[in-house]
Amino acid sequence: MGVSYKVAQWLNGIGYDAIHLSDEGLNKLSDTQIIEKAVSENRIILTADVDFGQLLAFKRSSPTSVIQFRIFDLTPENIIPKLELIFDRFLEELSRAPVIITVQEHKIRLKQI
């Protein structure tokens, strides 16, 4: 949530199977239901809502990763370059095990769940 549908379109354009919750009318789901959907569909959650990272960190049993954006500018023009950087630096970690990647204005942190 909080991430533009244009980011999902960009991800699809470069070969990922991405959906935006509003595209499927699922934006009314609870955080727990969104996590369950991500787990069942083997997806990574991209969000500006820090609740997901906290839920996964405390639960430690959900095999899904989250990329959380703690930045002011959530436009696709700002998010997409940050995702490119994440894919360059952390693609292996994202594909191996559940992680939480936190994107701040001038820092990206990775935490194993």
C-alpha cells in the first residue's frame, strides 16, 4: 500500500509477476490477509506501511519478504530507481530467504527474518 500502481506496471514490464492490490479490489484486506495472500502466491510485499515489516519481524514464520519505503517521495520516478538498486544489491537475498528491506531517504537496510 502507498506504492503507485505504475510501479507494478514497471515490474511487469521487466518480467516480474506483480499486482497492485487496488487492481484486484483487494485494498480493503487487513495486513494479515495481505501477508497470507503474499505467502500463498509467493510474492514480495512492497509498501509504505511499516506495519508489514513489524508483523513479519515479530511473527518470524511467514515465508515472504517485504520492501518497505520510509521516504517522503513515493512517486514512481523515485521508487523505481530505488528498486533497481535493491535488485542490483539484494536480489540473491530476496530469492533465498524472507527478508525485510527498509528504504530510507539515503540508506537501504536489509534484515533477515
